[in-house]
Amino acid sequence: MLEKTWRWFGQNDPVTLNDLKQMGVEGVVTSLHHIPPGEVWPVEEIRRVQQETEKHGLYWSVVESLPVAEGIKIRSKDSERLTDNYRQSLRNLAACGIDTVCYNFMPVLDWARTHLQYKNKQGGETMLFDFPTFAAFDIYILGRENAQADYPDAMLQKAEQLALKMTETEKETLAHNIIVVTQAFIHGSVSDGKDYRQRFLDYLKTYRDIGKEQLIQHLSLFLNNVIPVAEETGIRMCIHPDDPPFPLLGLPRIASTVDDLLHILAQNRSLSNGIAFCTGSLSGRPDNDLTAMAQQLADRTHFIHLRNTARLTSDSFYESGHLSGSVDMYAVVKILLQEQIRRKKAGWNNFRMPFRPDHGIRILDDFSRQSNPGYPLVGRLKGLAEIDGLQTAISRQLQDSE
Ligand code: DNO
């Protein structure tokens, strides 16, 4: 069975470790959120959090994320020191027995949504990515130089109309959500403050001369520095795909399709160079066939995010819960369970395959609780229960047909 995990944001998370235990969670997914990207994670700090989870009968299953500093992605003068620090953090994690590390290589923004409170038909609140709204933000609110050139005419027209209708407050909310609110609780590159838009624009400029090929080269250099340490210490590195899986703000994207991900895996053939298979992120583009992708990537998938999306229009998608949406969750979960059986038969000692219900729809008591965007308690718990039911049935079928 896939291991049931849950993203926990540490002491300030309104969902406590006690709650996790009651919900039947087995492993905790967390990060040292207070340490800025690029700094070494000291053993004592890792142990402190680890012991906290153990006090509640849980354990620290996956690091999400050990963030890759921007300096590594753009190969700044500092990138060697930053990479050395990353390697040291991996050694320290391994010394504490933690073996699964998620990261991403998305420039500047970790993920992007335009609407954080989109009401679905049942009255729940979910998140939406609407490309014309994003274009309006880019062109009319942020005012990025030559932004127009990145959008087709039809989208430009829609963006203009949207921008004309938006009030100043709506514009401010949109910019603040994209740049700060959705990023800050993870490891945002721009913190809040008066000039946050300008600082964001300055960050975007650091990628002015970095195209797709160049960014892949930077990732490849990073992997070849880091994977040997991961391999030697038994750590499985898992790259999280781009969310959404297409270029934004003129920035290069390199982990959006099956070809991208296979290319990344080919940069270093070690099993330690793996994938965090995120069905929600990858389903944000209609030409990604998630069932086929699960099949092609299963043997290097070490961490799994399960959730679903559905299209609202041809230019937008929303988070549609866990089972229903464009992803055939039955097929994906079955492939992953079959992969686990394969690993057991092949004699792998570590056939643990942690998944977490990624994001959730705000429902019921979620409306009277504080939560980070995408991380309400009840909506996620529903997802956890649904996927666990699904995997229980599939794995029973697989056993019966053995
Ligand atoms: C958002 C998440 C991302 C993801 C990181 C992994 O909710 O999907 O923040 O955890 O990109 O590095």
C-alpha cells in the first residue's frame, strides 16, 4: 500500500500532529520552513522536528521541500557555495535517517493560481488558474517589459477587458496572491513589504538570458553535484513538476511534460534521481496523459501527490478534488500499486511509496479555520479517505488476482 502522508507546516500549523494521528496518517511531510533557501540544515534542527513527530507516534517521512536557492538555478557567483550547502543538508538529513527529499526547479514562483476562492458547484471553495487573468496581471498590473509578446491575440484581448473591469483593490489582491500569499508559507523568494512588486520584477530579470536549454543545463549541473551524495547516503531525490505545467512570465519551464521529466531522469541514471509524481500539477495541461505518464515514470517515482483538476474553459482549470476530474485516479493508483509490488518482488528493502492528498477543497468547518491556500483540513481529509479507500480496493483486487 502507498504510505499515507500529510503535509504539516510545523508548530504554527493549525492542524496538529495529534490530529494527524487521529486521521490515520502514517508519515509526516514537512520542511524546516524557518531556514532560508541556500543555508545548511543543521542536524540539531532536523532532529528537533523529527523528535516532535515521533512524540506523536509518527515519523518524518518526506522532506518537502529542501528548496533549491535561486542562485543555483541561475548559476550566480554563489552557486557553488549554495550547492555545497545543499549537499551538506542532504548528509545531515541522511544522518537522521530521512531518505526522501522533494524539491523543484521552477524559477522564482513555486506555483501559481489566479483565484484562491473559486466557488465550485457544491458551494466549496477551491483554486483556479485562469490564463487571461494571469496575462492581465502580467501586462497591466505588474507591467513586465514586453509581456504582450508572450500571449496570443485572443488572450491579449481577454486580458485587456479583464484589466479594464478590475478595481484597484482587485488588482492589488491578485498581485499579492500570486507573488506573496501562495508563496510565503512555502519558501517564497519575495517577502511581503511595500515594494514587493518591484522586487519580484527584479527577480524575473535575473532570468533575462536564461532560456529552457540553459535552465536544463543548470539543473543537470545541480544533479551531477548532488545525486552522488544522495546515492551514497541512500537518499531519493524527487523533482516536483511545474505548476502550472507551461511557461509563465517569460520564464523557462523544464518539468512540465513526460519528455521533460524523462530528460531530467536521463541527466543522471541513478535511482536517487527521481520524481515526485504530482497528478494535479501535471494535469494542468490537456496534452498530458496522466495514466501514460504514471506508467512511464513509475520506476523512478519516489513520492506522490494525488489530486485532480478539471477545465473550466480552454484557458483555465480548477482543482476539482481528488477522485473526480481529468485524471483517471483509479488507473494512476493501480499503476503505482503495481510498481510497489514489482519493487517488493525485485527484493528492494525500501519499497515505501509515500503519497499525500495534495491540496483540498474548503468545505464545512474549513470555513471557520485558518489555513494556507490549498491546505484546508476537512477537504484534504476527504481526499485522504477517498484515495485510501480506492487503494484498499485496488490492492485487494491485485492480491486476489495473484
Ligand atoms: C503547493 C505545492 C508546491 C510543492 C513544491 C515542491 O502546494 O504543490 O509548493 O510542494 O513545489 O517543491
